[in-house]
Amino acid sequence: MKIRFRLFANFREAAKQKDVEIAVSDATDGGATISDAIKALLARYPAMETMLYQDGHLKQYVNVLLNGQTVKGDQIASVNVKEGDEIALFPPVSGG
């Protein structure tokens, strides 16, 4: 299945594009998860791994949205994705 990623800030810079379509396989019986989709993204852009993960866990500052809805970091391994879904990855916006 194909999943679309929208990348922001340093993630966009690492991929050198803002939108990426990734093929994700249903590796598990329950279907592919957001975590599986991110792993497929990292297979194409391995330099992004240190931006996203620390000690095997999604970094706290990384914001993940599935079809416009926020998904907490501890849920990415349990929330399934389907053909045509869009995952947005970005760090928090700050300013002052």
C-alpha cells in the first residue's frame, strides 16, 4: 500500500522534498501501523533516523499526525494505516 508523508522543517531538509510517497507492506497480521510506515520512510532516508528516534523510541518533540489528527508517540505502534493515508511529521513550532 502507498502512504503519503508530509515532511516539515528539518525532516523536509533531510529528504530534500516536502511530500514523499512510500510503499508500506503489511508485515503483521493486524496490518501496517504508523511505526511500520515510518520504518519504510527511514529505509529510503536513513539520515532521518537520528532526528526521529532516540534509544529505539520516537523522540518526544516529534509531532505525528495521521490524516490531520494528532497521534501520541506511544500510539504509533498500535494505530493502523491504510492505502492513501497521510502522515505528517514535524517538530514543534516555537516563536515569541
